Amino acid sequence: MNAHSQKLLIVKPRYNFFPVGLAHVITSLISHGMDYEFVDLLRDNSDWEQKLADGSYYAVATGGLTGDMPDLTHVCRRVNEIKPGTPFILGGKIVSDMPLDILLERVPFDFGIRGEGESTLPFLLEALLENAPEKAESIDGLVFPGNGTNRLVVNPLPKPINLSEHDLYPTWKDIDVVHYLNAGVGGFPGFKAFPVLTGRGCTGKCTFCSPTNGSFRMRQIGDVIRELHDLNDRYDFEGFAFVNEILYPTSERIREFLKAYRDSGIGKPWVCLLRVDIDESVLRDMKESGCIGISYGVESGSDTVLKTLRKRTHVSQIRQFARFVKKVGIPAFGSFMMGSDGEDEADLAKTMDLLIEEDIVGPGALLIAYPGTAIYDNALKTGKIKDERTYIDRLDFSNILGSGQFRNVDYVNVSRIPDSRLFPAVMNAFRRYATHLYHKNQAEDICLDTLNAACPRCKTRVTIPFRVNTILGMEQFCPRCFHQIFYNMYLNERFRNHYDGLIRAVKNASSIVVYGTGINGCLMNFYDIFGLDYSKITSFIDEDEGSTNRYFFNYDRETVDTFQNNGADLVLLADTFGRQNALEFLMSRGISRERVVSLVPETWLLFVKEICELSGSEKIHSLFEHGLNQCIPDPGSPHFSRLVADLASYLRQRMNNGGRNGITVMPAGQFGVAMAKQMTEQGMDVSGLLDNYKSGKTIEGYPVYHPEKDGAKVDGCVLIATPSYGVQKSLKNQLITQAGIPENRIFLFGDMVLKRETGELCLQD
């Protein structure tokens, strides 16, 4: 196939935000008259691999950040497997930040692009279309393996694009705009905003960062306004997010932009990133011009650490800025780091003091030495990174703090806190801050009838975020002021005794094992709402037997296979797919029920069911169904047999009291048949099955009756056994209204499981 009849394939990795860089590159291709096809690995299920095999593409281009390495490696491998010899082009910050020899080993590109892709990619493609790849030697910004040698050819960087003379405009026609608008903007959840650049680069020289494209270069403000007008005319969205590292570097330029925006008449709200060296009058001007949110960098509450990080700010400025934004009334979020270069425990404490005293809300993270940063280079130089290739291969780009996996990765400690103390010190400090937020930002005026409450900051009414598997994790962000809202439902009068009992139990225990590593296991590490002495915890039990992790947060991780009862006098039941199943397991290890206390109240699921019936909310109904299903073991498993044994005992007692013998199971699906067989094994007299569609048959030896035609034949009780509680209720109504079976002879499987989970239907010894 002739190259001129083929296209360039552009592949976006799976990151879940607008591909701003690729959208600008696409504009440059269009301006050069170059045909392309765009594939988004996150959104597309296209047949790009088949088209590649068919020869539809003369080259494949992709790129991203260092954290996109898995996707970039995958695409490169598939290209080489499907169509060997197809030029593979790699761009983005990963090419500028990663050691090129190591990058080439992991992602064996044919051409790498350093710097701005618009300056290099069109000229490379022209060379490929002319079948003259040797021209690459004269194209600035290119990196490529030398012919017949092991050396890399690294061409000079191209000159930075003069944004005052050339307006660079993104093209969004190939992007799933609706999806990325709904995905939101980091720090401003729920705000459907279009990303816009007011310039490129940053004035900062922070040691932990690798800013895009060097120092700040400003777009003409008129060009920015034209882009805003165009977006406003083309798309339906709420506002704008100015996503470059700083809105503008000076107060003068910010004011110039604000006037232009007000004069434009667009009027949409907007958010931005900002440094803290901005005065109150500018912030007031920003609010009057539509700014509804600011993200800024705190990083540390220690001037010593800020200096080491080359942040060029002082704690006094951060305090002043935090007070300014509150006074002006703009929601603001201050991000911070722990384990920073040169930080000791006193510095770490100063950071938490600053955040708490100034009531700063923002995301916190462990400092990671990423390639391309001064901290990374220094860690190499000082030997903290002992093997660069191994370090890069094992670098974890997930939230290792939030998931509790920090002890399971090869973390490089650049702080002055000893390795043995680092993670306990970080967790103790962060927990102090998170617990402060939890107590300070409790929802107000909770109304269960209407399922809403008031934001404690701006008083906006919000929908209560009920969850069935956690009472700790009921939290959300206010759609108006973006602040986090917490719900301590333990304070509800229904659960207050349970809460008080939890506090007494952890206080009186000398050693504690926690069962579960899900959401409750995570959150109890962040929010200390029980007055827990965390040094009492000896280990966490994980139901996920497939995991190979040795630790969960700062504690040993055990599985149901490896756990040995070493005399812990309290087990906190945090997360499980069935409370009674977990109790059975713990009892089999010699732990009495009295030594097990559940973080989630036993009646929580029943409470959610009652809220569902009270409100009629479909969402709450779905949550209840999901929670109930988590309590139902797979038919055929030992846990299912034990469940049926408990239900049979309960039914036998109820039937004897009512003078009835025998039971009919409905419907005759796989689940119902399994229930009938298990009930028979438990000595129950199962007379048959009821089903709307299978009557007249015999299944596994059980005759199948029709509910309406054969209802009179049902002499005993009916057990409606199907996983869906909604279906159970519907079938019950049918039996009452159409088959004439009295309500007191009908038992719902879901109701009995619920009684079992709440302890109302006791486990059999």
C-alpha cells in the first residue's frame, strides 16, 4: 500500500483526563494537511490492531508521562508483533524525563520526540512519507537509534515556540468530550470544565517537579479569549479549567486577563492553579471575574524544607494566602507532601500544624523521586537509588499512601527520617490531619426522609452518599464549594450504643487483629474516630488470597490460610463478603464471638433497607441489593451449606409453630433448585417447586407447579429463593394476589439472610 494512501495512527494512553497535548499535536497535523486516525485506549473499542495488520497506517505515534509506561510499552509491543517495521514514534514528557537508554530498552521506539511535538512531528512525518528517514538526522527534537550501532542519536532541542507570534489551538473533534467533561477536573470534583492553556511552562524550579517546556511562555490574551468563545459556542459544559502550572506569573498579567474575560461576556465560572505570592486585591478581582476555585502548592509547613525544595515561598506567605482566599470566599485546595527531601519529624509536624491551624484542605502524598526531577538526580548521585533500571521497573505511580501499599514497593526515602520510622511517622501525622477534617466537616441537618443534608461550609443541600459496605466511608464533595463532607452515622441514635461499645472495646484491648483490607480497613487507618492506640494492632487479615502483598499500611498482612490465633483479645471486623462467614472462620480459629466487634453495625444493612423503603429511591434500592448479595455465598460452597442449615432451623421452628409441614421453593431456577436440594439434605420436606414458566416438569426429582393454576396444592410454606430481593418481593405479591397464599406462609430468602446477618437468626452450633 502506498504511504500516501495510509494514515498516521495516534494512540492515547488510558489516563482519565483530557489529552491536552495530543489535541494540540492534532491541530499541527491538520495545519500541515496530514491525514491521521485517533484511538483512545480508555474509550475506544476500535479495530486499530486489525487495520494495522491490513497496512492502513504508515506510522504509529503515542506519548505521555512516565506513569503511562505500561500503556506505551503495550502499544509498542503490539505494533512490533502485528506489523514489524512500522515506525513507532514516542513523544511526551516521558522522552524528556526518562534516561533515554533505559526508555529505549522498555519502549523500543524508532523515533523519540523531545520538547514540543508541534515543532518536530510534522517534519518527521514528511520524511517518512517521502521514504527519506535519513532526513531525521537534521530535525531538531528527534532521538533515534543510530543505523547499525548501539548508540542513540540525540538531536538538539527545537527552539521554544513563540506563543506571542503563533497561537497554538487544540482540536477536540476526535476526543470523547462528554466523557472527559464528566470525569471532572482534579481537585474540583463534579465541575464539568474544559481545559485551557494560558501559556506553557512554569516560573518555578522546584526539585520535585519536571515542569512542561521550561519557563513560562504566555499566549496572547486575545488568543485565549477567542478559544474560550469557540468552546462556548461549540460545546455544552459548565466552565473552564486553566490547567497550566500557573495562571499567569504576575499580578499585572492576571488583571489584564481578568478584564479581557469580563469584557468578553462569556460569564462562565472557572478554576485555575496559582502560586501563593498573590495579594488579596487580585484574588478579589478573580472572584468578581468568575473564579470559583484555586489549587495551590503548600508542599511543607517548614521553611527549611521549602528552601530545600527550591519552592521560593515561605510559610508566612502560605498562611497569608490561606487567609486571603477565605476572606475573599474562593474555595481553595493546598496540596502537600510528606517524606520530602531533608524533612525530619519536626518538619512533618509543622506541615500538619500549618494545615490544621489555617484550615487548609487539600490532597497529600508521599514524595516520589520521579525521573526528570532534581530529587531523582540527587538520589542517584548519593546512592539512594542503587540500581536505576530496577528502580524504574518497580516505580509505582498509584496512590501508595491511600491504598496502604507503601511497604510493598521499593520506596526511596529522601527525607532525614530513618527508614524504620518513616511510614509510621507519616501515617501518624497524616491521620492527625485527616481526623481533624473528619470532625470539622461533618454534614449538618441530615434528613433521612429526603436523603439530603447541608454542606457545613456553604450550606448547600446535598444528597447523602449511602454505601452498604461502610459507615466510615460515607463522604462526598460539595458540588458548589468542592469541600469534603463527612457523615459520622455512628452518631445516629440507632448506632450510638454500638459506637460507644467500639470505643470501649479498643480502649480495653491490649492487642488487636483487624479482619479485612477493604474500604473500612483503609479508612480506619486515616480517621481515628475511636480513640484507637494503633500500636495495639498486630496484623490485618485479608480475604483476597490471591494477593502476594506482605503488608497493609504499617502492619503485617495475613490471609485466611496463614492466620494463626496468637492470643489477640480483640478482632475488629472491618471488611468481609459476609459477616456470618467471617464469624465462622474466626470461631474455627478459637476466637469466641465475644472477642469480635464489627466496625459496621450489624443492623446497618437493615437500616439501609428501611431507608430504601422510606424514600423509594432506586439508587438506595440498588445499594441494598448489592449489599445483600455480598452476604450470599455461592451455592455449593461450605458457607452456603451452613447458611441453608441456619435457614432450615429457622423455618422448621416457624412451621412447627404454625402447624405446617413441608415447604415449596420458588422459582425453579438454578439458585432455587440448589436451595431445594440443600433444604432436603437438612431434613426439610420439600414438596416441589413453583415457577411461572416451567410448570409440569420435574427438575432434580422435584415436581414444578404453576403459582396460579396449582396454588391450591401448596399446603405448607413457600420459600422464595432467588438472589434479587426485588424479584423476591414481586413474586411474593403474585402469590398473595393471584394464588391466594396467605402472607404468613411466605418467606423471603433475603429477609432471612438479613436476620442472619443482624444476629436475629443465630448461627447453629
